[in-house]
Amino acid sequence: MKYWRQIISRKMDNYTWTYIENNPQETKRLLGINYKQLEELINYIKLLEKQQKEEKEKRKRN
């Protein structure tokens, strides 16, 4: 999970990400998944991180 977090956090500085954003049709060739799947994966990872953060905060309060 840390690996993807790093990719997401640096995505705008990353040439590959910029290329994918400008050429979403190339996503399948570069990553093996289509652009919609990539977006869904990123959103899912963000959701998991949010849930983990909420759980951690909940445990702190108890």
C-alpha cells in the first residue's frame, strides 16, 4: 500500500503519470489495466487509507 501512496502523492511530478493523463488510451499498454480501472484503483486506495486513518483515530480516543 505504501508504494501506491507514494505514486499517488507524487503523480503530478511524475512524467509517466502526466503522459497517462494526456494519453489515457495508452494506460493498458503501459500498466496492463485501462484508464478507468486505474482511476478506480486509485480511488479505492484513497478510501482504504481514509478508513485506516479513521480506525487509528478511533483507537486513540478509546
